[in-house]
Amino acid sequence: MSRNYTLRELMACVAAKQLEDGKAVAVGTGLPLVATMLAQQTHAPNLVIIFEAGGIAPQLPILPISVGDSRTIHKALCTTTLIDIMDTIRRGYVDYAFLGGAQIDSYGNLNSTMIGDDYEKPKVRFPGSGGANDFGSLAWETLIIMDRHSPRRFVKKVDFITTPGYLYGPGAREEEGLSENTGPSRVITDLCLFDFEPESKRMRLIACHPGVTVEDVIKATGFEIIIADNVRTTDPPTEEELRLLHEVIDPLGFVFKK
Amino acid sequence: MRLNCNMEMKILKEGSGEIFCKNTPSEVREWTRKNKTRALIDKRMPIKEAIKKFVHNGDYLAIGGFGHIRIPMVSIYEIVRQHIKDLSVAGHTAVQDIDMLMAGGCVKNVDIAYVVGFELRGLSGVQRRLFESGEVKKTEYTNGAMAYRLRAGAQGIPFIPVKVMLGTDTMLHSPGKVVRCPFTGEKVLLLPSLNPDVLIMHAHRADIYGNVQIDGHIVKDDLQARASKRVIVTVEEIISDDSIRADPGKTIIPFYMVDAVIEQPWGSHPGNMPYKYYFDHEFTEEYLAAGRDKDLKVIERWLDDWVYSFEDFDEYLTKLGSKRLYRLKDDEFLRVKNGGR
């Protein structure tokens, strides 16, 4: 049994487990990076971590503030250019893109651009794509981590498709010119874990976090979800995982506020 | 599979985004012949003079580094101090750099790949205000898309086919056009090339002629120097021509692309200069807080205190003080704070 933990910490631990050792991941700022570091420090020491600013295979000593700061090239094997990273992903070397966003829909389309219905005068302007659209278009699988699971963030229709999920359904990515056998594979939230049903390409609940019910997930989601036959319960974090999160990865409390 | 298609290239879908940079590769090529010296000449000059000479109202500006990493802050501060107006900016991971320019009222249009965010530090009040009101105009791209556009500009071709942005609203708010490849039949997105009027960048070192070395990741500086008409390089250190010639493979940018060389240690502060100094986190947090204040006088006062009241960057460094600056070296090398000091 581990000590008290938050669902947010648990989410990071569950997200880390989605990354297989010996594969390559292109990763974005914040929680995806926390999960990636945790994977590197636990079950996946040979995970190849790739940053869009040009860092390849670093050994991350502490959570970077930016996907381009000095930590992202700490004990790296190669430093290169942004376009070289995009070429590497397009050429098929990168298994996972690991992303977050402000809004998501049932096809895994992500919005990190704006809230509102007027592009010229949005209610809130967010950063935009950065490298997210590139990663989500080019990598084999897209893993998505969504904090604060609520109907405001899990919506029927995102206000802006920044990064492609399955767009409008099966075959849509290919129809628009994106490569076959690509797209989102997992969505990890602070309530549960989804995959995507192969036939419909829509989000499917496969596991709930301890203490969370299927009803809770349905209530927190703004679109109808598919529910797998056997919804599992995720494993709570271990003492060691919690120690790594707080003492090694994020000691300054950027993601897990103190 | 490769097809031998004999078809007209039809536009299947297109975005409505405006193209802010009007230069075409053919024009830039002609211009280069007449305006860029190939002679090995000393290009050192004061930053004041470099900005005055090469950055003009209405220019399309490219910025080196990665938003808050290896950014040319010494040039940014000088552009703000000289009140240069109506700039269009390449906003690919644009963070502290573009924020300061926007706070100073220098920016009219932005090609957006990443703006408004300070990554883990949250959103910028200054940029939210200017983008949400529509005061600053914008077109959407991605970080990859901006790099592809620069590659086309560097290569001297007017557009480039890419495999990103397809199917998204990001594409619909770009000037991209979807066509079928005449060799394979698959859909690709065409993007216009980009040849900025001027690049400002900060590097680890250069010689007086402008042969530039960068340690660590290069981001887009190589492409941006090749695509831009004018290039202003500030460096932590000027080194001898002999040291450049001893290891020419380290020269990321050759001298003939460079118009001005300025030696300015700490020139990326409060940004992170890899292998030199880490972020000045407190400085940026204070700056962000000033920008988020609803009372616009607060950010104006910040600019008075840290930009307008100084004659040059040396005065800025004096105000920061050596203790504070050296602490950033401890942070960079993950040493105990104030180790031995």
C-alpha cells in the first residue's frame, strides 16, 4: 500500500506505463514530460526521448521548463535542428507523440489554439500548435494526457482542431492526406484511461482509477463514450513512483504545485 | 507506389490565412547579388548601430533560439528601445522574445506556431490582450511548418509540400493549399516559402567576420540565417579567425550570410544559454506578473525600469549585478546554489 496520493499523481504514473522500453517518444511540455521522465526512471531506461528543439536521447536530470532548455540536452546522444526532428518523425523512427491540450473530442482531436467561436476575437487565446500538430500528424501513435477531466474539456466538438486525432471518423486521416496506421491510441486523464475502438475510432473507456466509477466518467465527459466489456481498475502509485515525482522529477513543484 | 500522372494540379482545399512576408526567393536572390558582400571584412559594430541599420519599421523579423532559450535579448531590448514599429514576426516557439516586442508595441502581425505561452510558466497577459482583442493580426502554422517554409526560402524555391496540418483548423487558418502529388497521387499541403527581412540571433561565439558557432541544439538558426536577407548575430564571445579555421566543421553559419557581429556576454538574459547560464526564473516571473496586471501602467513601468531608462545592455547587466548572474551558472550546471560564493 502506498501513502496518500492525488489522482493527478496517479494519472502521471498510469501515463508513464503506456511507454514501452526501447521505443522512441517525441514529447511536449508539462505532464507528458513528467510521465516520460518517470518511465525513463522506472521501467523504460532505454526509452529514446526526442525534443522538437533538437535534443535526442538525453538523460533528464530534472523537469525541464521548456522542451528546448539545457535539461533537454543533458547527457544527450545528439543535438540537432528542429527540422531534423520533424524529418525523423516523418521518416518513421518515432513510435509515440506524447501531447496534452485544452479540449478534446471523441475522435481524439485536440485544441490548444483558442476558446470561443470567433477566431479573430477568441475568449481565450492559447499557444497554438507549437510542434503538437507536427507530432500528431507524423508519429505512429499519439498518447494524450488530459488533466481536469470535465465536460468543459471533453467536448462534442472542439472549438478549434489544432492537432488531428481521427478527425471525423474511420478513414478520415487517410482521406485528408495523413499516413495510414497513425493516430491517437490512449487518453490518460485524472479519472480514467481510454483507448480508441478500432471500428469507430471513438474513445473507449478501458480503466478507471481506484475510487472512480464508470458513472463518474460518463458525468465528466461531454460526449457519449464507448465502454469496454471489462473496465479495469488502474494500479495506485507505488511509494517509489511518488518519491521520484516529488524528489527527483519535479522538486520545485512546477507541475505538482507545493 | 509511383504513378506517372498526367494531370493538372488542382487545389482541393485551401486556408484563408494571410501571408505576412512578401519576399519571394527569386527577388531575394537578385537582392543578395547586389547587397551582400562576399568579402572577409570586420563586421563588428555597436548593437545600437546594427539595429538602426538593419531593422526597419514594417520588416518581417525572424528570431533565433527557442523562445526563451538562446534568444537574442540584447537585440530585442534595443528594438524596443528604438521604438521600431509594425514588425511582422515569425512566431515559432515565441516566448520571452516576442512578448517583450509586443509589450513594447513593436508588432503588427505574427505567423503563429507557438505564442502566448511561457511553457510551464503559464500564459502571458501581454500577448493574450493583444491577440484576443484582434489588435495584432495572425496566421496559423506549426513549428514544423515554419521550419519547412524556411527550408524552402533557404533553398530558393517558392513553396514546399508538407505532410503536416492536413485536415485541421490550423490548416484552414494558414495560407496552405492541398493538392495531389503528380508522382504518387497522394495529398500534400503546399506552404509558401519564407525569406525574412532580418534575423536576430544569439550564439556562443563567432569571429569578427561572422563565422558562427553554436554549442548544443541549433533549433532553426541555420535555416533562418540561410533564408533571411539580413543577419545580426550577437555572441557570448568573439574568438580568433584561427580558432574558426582550426575546426571549420563547427561553423554553423558562414560569414557571408552575416551583416553584424556584436560581442555581448549574458546577451540572452533572462533566457537560458545552454552550457553557459540557466533561466533567470525570478526575473521572468516578475516580468510575467507585470504583464498580467490589468493596470497597463504596471508593464509600462517595468519597461521604464528595465529597458527605456538604460543607455545600453551594460547598464542592464550592472543593475542585475554579478552575484545574481553567477547564480545562473550554478543553476545551469546543477550545482549547489551560490557554491563557493
